[in-house]
Amino acid sequence: MKTLLVTGGAGFIGANFVLQAIADGFRVVNLDKLTYAGNLGTLASLEGNPSHVFVQGDIGDRDLVRDLLTRHKPDAVVNFAAESHVDRSIDGPAAFVETNVVGTLGLLEEARDFWRGLEGPAREGFRFLHVSTDEVYGSLGDEGKFTETTPYAPNSPYSASKAASDHLVRAFHHTYGLPVLTTNCSNNYGPFQFPEKLIPLTIQKALKGESLPVYGDGKNVRDWLFVGDHCSAIRRVLDAGRIGETYNVGGNAEQQNIHVVRTICRILDERQPLANGSPRESLITFVRDRPGHDRRYAIDASKLQHELGWSPTQTFESGIEATVNWYLANQSWVDSILDGSYRMERLGA
């Protein structure tokens, strides 16, 4: 049974990855700081499962990371741990530098030292996989897609911090030989996403019949990637990716933000109409744009497809239907995380 040290494994993407990995027979040591976006309720189905070892802690705690590596001797480190919300990075960039840059540096140094002490097949097989974002590439015009060779041009404190962490991962490979892999993904959505992000926020506000804020003219474009597809891509890169390489992960599902919101309104009107019978699309309100809002992202994932045979299984239509259905069936999960400080208010104005 292979062991993975997963950081940020109680967050949205990390928890989905942990659930999938354990179902597939891995042992997971799950290190998560449990900030506002980390939720043990997402991992409730693993309670008592000996294949899941949860540890609350910070990737910046080098003594803790060193102890976990020494005691559990993982075959790979998969780094999801990150502050990830652009709007929050506008309000408080320092936390993003602390976790995404300083924290990743500490994790890399401990992983390097651990790897250096391994021998034989354990050393040959060890991997450090860093999960990043397409936002490091900046903004696209009406045409073209990001490839793995697109120059970095981050436009928000969040994407700048992720760009820095990507460069550190690359440097640790070229300087120290650490066997690293990097994935840069497009916008994820699906079960267990914290309701500050566009899709779950729209679902929750639409269910309550509240105003649905859309930034600017709503024509900002994102390539939407269902979280289950993203997790399977990470597993594929971990299994067969070439050391030192970067792989872009996309959903082949470019959509304008306004189309995403209108689609959610339509599905909810079919599933659970408002009491007054009015269409939820009438709740859409265009608000002042986010500062530095990138106009368009689009991922070229052909390298991942051609080299490793991965492609997404969900279309945007099937994925968004599944996501809305999940939130309708799991309102208790949403309620449990909305009793804290976040009340679906706008951030980063």
C-alpha cells in the first residue's frame, strides 16, 4: 500500500483527492491547518478508517513536517495547501505570501532532506507534486490558450504568490535534483467547495432568492474543470509524469461567468422553483468589477492528453448539473460552514 503525504487535504480539491485516493487503496497522511476553508466534515466518511491519518498543522511548521516524513515515509508528497481566493488576497496579501511562498519553501526543504536520505527504489520512486493554477499565466485575449511554456504574468496577489511557489518547485529540481512535478489547473468546481467561489456562492444565494452579483459585464471567461476530473489528472501525473515537467489540466469547458450564473438559475428553477414563481435570472445584478480582474483564461491540456492519456470525463453541462444536485442534497454541509465569520458577503472590493 503506497503512502501519500497530502497537504491541504481538508480543503476543496485536496479533500476530493484524499477521498478518491483512499477509495483506490492508498494510505494518506493528511496535513491541514484547518483555516476557514478546511473542513473535517468533508472527510466524515473516513472516520475510523486506518488508511487516513489526519494531522492538524501548518506546512510552515518544519519540525512537524519533518516528523511526518520520518515516521510515515511517504512515497510522494502532494501539495494542495494554499490560500486560494483572489478576493481575499486583495484584502490581505501577506497571508498568501506566508502560506503559498514561505510555507511551500519549508515543505520543499524538508522533502529534499527526506529524499536525500532514501535509498534504492524508495529514492527512485519518490515524487513531490505541486498543485498550482492557470492564473499564474495572467490574462488572455479573445483567442489562444495557455500552454506549459506560456510566460508567467500574474495579476493578483494570489496568482503572484502561486507563481513564486511554482518557481521554487522548479528551482528545487534544477538545483537539488528533487523529483518534482507541477500541475496548473483551470477553475475547479464540484462537491465540497467553500461558498465564496462563484458557483457555490451563486447556488446558495439563488436558493435563498437573494441578489446574484456578477462582476463587470459578466463576460469574463474561465475554463471550468470538474474537481473529480482534476483529481484523476493529478493521480495520472503522479503515476507517469516526467520528472521536472509541468502539466496543464483543463476541462475543455470555456464559459462566460454570466452563462455560468444563468445556467445555475435555470437548473434551480427546474429543481426548486421560488415560492413567488419568478425566474431566478431576474435576481442577477451587475456590480463593480474586481480590481485587476483577468478577462479570460483557457487551458491547452494537450500535453497531458498526448503524453499520459488523460482527458476530462465531464462536460460543463453534466458537471454543473451534478454540482447543483450535490448542493441541494447537502445543505447541512453548507450550513455547518456558514455559521462562522463568512456570510456570503463580497470580499476584495
